[in-house]
Amino acid sequence: MTSAKKTIMEAFLNMLSERNFEELSVKDIANFAGVSRSTFYLHFTDKFELMEELRHNLNGRLLQMYAEDSPAEAINLKVCRHIFSYRSFYRQEFSDANRIHELTSRLADQVQSVFGDEDMAVFAGWGTIGYLAAWVKGGFVMGPGEAADKLMKIISADWKTDRAKEHDRIS
């Protein structure tokens, strides 16, 4: 990746922290990046292509983490740190139900290829992305470590035993 292209992508990410995608123009992005519009157009046809490339890169990295041969705790922490690091992008990404659905489907496909269980894949995909989207939409009230711990607690819960313990505590 050329340094100009990287500069444009970084500028775009920074701009997303303050403005919605719809509000940004190529001129705004080029000015913020300190490049000419012609330089922008050497790398991207428009802001939509820029967003798609960023989406491909960041979501690709996110999904790749789930393919790693590491303990679930380590993967969850890495995922939460990634989302927090690119929070301006994921605020935009998780504000669109279609993007949530697409990312969920891709994660479910990946989980199914690893575990071979479609039901588990659907539940894990929707539950994980749903949790992460709620964390993002909630404004990151907890840090990545705490979010990863809570996600791990949900993933590893023994629902029957935990529910019985809660019932006994209330009774």
C-alpha cells in the first residue's frame, strides 16, 4: 500500500470519529489527508470505494482473529481491542443493520467451517456480533478487557446451571 493511500485511509478513519460517512466529501477527505483530489482519485474512484476497502481490511482482520488457533479468551480480547482501536469505523459499521447482518453471516460461516455445526455457528455469529454492536452503540462504557471478559462469560455460560443458581438465589 502506498503511503498516500495509507494517509488517505487514516485521515478517513479520523474523520469518521467526528462526522458520519454521509457528511463527508472527497474534497473533505483529501484536504484532511493533505493530498490533492487527483491523488485521492489515483487510489479510489469515490468515498464509497474507500469505505469498501476499509471495510474489507478491517472486517477481514476481525474475522481472521476467529480463525486463530488460540484460547477463546485471547481471541475475544484481541477482537475487542481491534474494535476499540477502530471505533470510529465500527460506530459507522454497526449503525447499519445490513452491515451487522453481513458481518454476522460471515462470522457464522467461519464458525461453521471450524466447528462443522450450523446451529452453533448461527448462535455464535448473531450472539457475538450482537454483543459487540451493543458495546459499540453503548459508547464503549467499558474497556476492551472488561467487554472481552463479559463476552467470554456469556459464551462459556452453563445456562441451565446458571439459571438454577439464579432461581435459588431469588427464592
